Amino acid sequence: MTKILIVEDEKDIARFMELELKYNGYEVTVANDGMHGLELALSEEYSLILLDLMLPEIDGMEICRRVREVKTTPIIMVTAKHSIEERVAGLDFGADDYLAKPFDMEELLARVRATLRRVETSPQQKDNALKCGNILMNLDAHEVMQDDKLVELTKTEFALLRLFLENVNRVQTRDDILKFVWGDTNFVEHQIIDVYIKHLRDKIGRETIQTVRGVGYIMKEQQLTQG
């Protein structure tokens, strides 16, 4: 049975989530503070973690960071903060998705299903490296080198760069990017793509990813070679 951990200090919300998830066939464990949630997340094996951002003792960002140091358990961050910056921060800390409060239970269930589906259908790596111009991505080590120097990327930035490296000289639409990086086009605002494109350009060069107005973005091999 699919096991889900809920870390939520608002007990009414936690109970509501627990009942709905159990009704839909999931095995559910609930923690009402950050310390207990972190202990469970690290000591037990779960298929998915629903993690509130604002928690007593240890907040959701810190829990996400610590879990990501040792585990790849999918995490959906649940937050009352609606700014793009807060959501990007959660994704940068290793969350796989986010859900803004107040939320509809059908949306929560849809996100849970989508996240679990991405994990279950994730293809096995056949090649351990992607290369274009002066950029080398090692998929096994989860590292990126540019001109023989290590480039520090977040999980989301790594996935975004991988998409472009696998599709050099081909335009990627916003929907292409959303589907590859986040697995869905319905729950993530397009503005988040702009934020991550900027972050990636800042780290690997402004000209590495070009904007195709009205269409999307492209990485050109010639441009990388010249750069």
C-alpha cells in the first residue's frame, strides 16, 4: 500500500487530509510538529511526504533540506504563502511540487497522483552523460561541469538544464518545460519558468539559453561552442 506522511500543525487540516487520503486507499501517518515530522521522514520509508511550510520547532524548508541530504522521497510542500519567490524557494530546497492554502481536496489528490505517477514511470538512465559545447552533465553523479569547473545547480535547475541538453537546437515551449520538470501543466504558473531560466542563465551564461519570442526557449549547439 502507498504510504503517505502528513506533516501539518493545524490539526483540523491534517485530519481532513488524513481522512480523504485514507478514503482513497492510501496508508497515512500524521505528525503535528516539525521535529516529529523530521524524525518520521528520516526513520521510516514513505511513498510521499505532504509537508507544511510553517511548522513549530523546525520549519518545512529545513525538514525538506535534511530529508534531501539522505533520501529522494517525493515531497509536496503545502504553504499559505502565495508568492512566486516562496514557491521557488521550496522547490530549490528539494520539494517536487507545492500546494497553496486554502486548497481543494480534489486538487490535493490530483497532485498526489501526479507526483506518484512521475516516480513510478521515471525511465531508467541508459546513458550516464549529456554533453553540448563546454557543458558536460553527469547523470549518475548528478553533476554539471562547464569548462572543467563544477556548476552548483539545484534539483530543479538540473532537470531544466537536462531538458535543454537532451533537445539541443529544438525549441522547448513552456508546456514542454512544465511537463518535463514538474510533470504537469495545470498546477504550476508559467512565471516560475522565467525565474528558473534566469537562475540557470546566471550560472551557465546569459547566451546559453535563448528566448524564442511567443514560442519558448532554445539551447543552440553553435552558440555553446562559440561561447
